Amino acid sequence: MRVVVQRVSRASVTVAGRRVAEIGPGLLILLGIGQQDGEQQARYLAEKIAHLRIFDDEHGKINRSVLDVQGEAIVVSQFTLYADTRKGRRPSFVAAAPPEAAAPLVDRFAALLREQGVPTQTGEFGASMQVELVNDGPVTIWIERS
């Protein structure tokens, strides 16, 4: 599993002109599911991200988690995180899990974040989405768990 976590002051996801997710301060999480990924990786990353200290404390130090600041999250499925660009000019996505395996795992990851106490919304799996965000900091962190 590959994740790009962005600390945001606000974010939203729109599909075909319809807003499907919208948050204030919190995290925009781009989630890539690989061929071998499963519950173990999803559980690890949900716990890690819920407690990741990437928000400022009262002294301006990055020392608080999304839970500490009572933030929210949006999870957006992003198979392109598994792009292989080593050959040619067109990326290969063979390392990404097929949709029938990835979709339930994206939902499970979002549910695990909720279980950690993070109010979590999702994009729409497989849809062409417009993702808007105001990256706060900017703080953007890449995490991988195989």
C-alpha cells in the first residue's frame, strides 16, 4: 500500500459536478492499493496515519495528530501511485491491484480510520474525480507498507 498524506486546511472531491466529500482542517489521503495488499497493511496504515504527528502545537512545533486537532479525512483511491515509469514514456500500472480487489480495501481502510476516531469521507472509486485542496504548510508525506 502506498499513501500520500497531505495536511489541509480544506479539501473536497467532486464527481460529475456533484460534491461527494468535503472537509475543513485535516488530511487528504491518496491511497494506492498494490497486488499483494490486504487487511494487515490497511490496519497498520490507518493506525499510523491517525496518530501521525503532523499538526502544529501551541508552540508552532509539528507535534499533534489529526485526532489531537479533531480534524477530518478524505480518502481518495489513487492507483497511479503504483505507476512504473522505468521503461518508455507511458507508465505501467501492473503492480496496482485490480478494481475488484482494490475497491473493498479502500472502503476497509476508510472504516479503519473511522474506528481510530477520525471522521472520514471518501471519493468515488473508479470515477473521474476533481480533487481540490489547500495544502497547509505545505505538509505532504509519502508512506509505504508492503
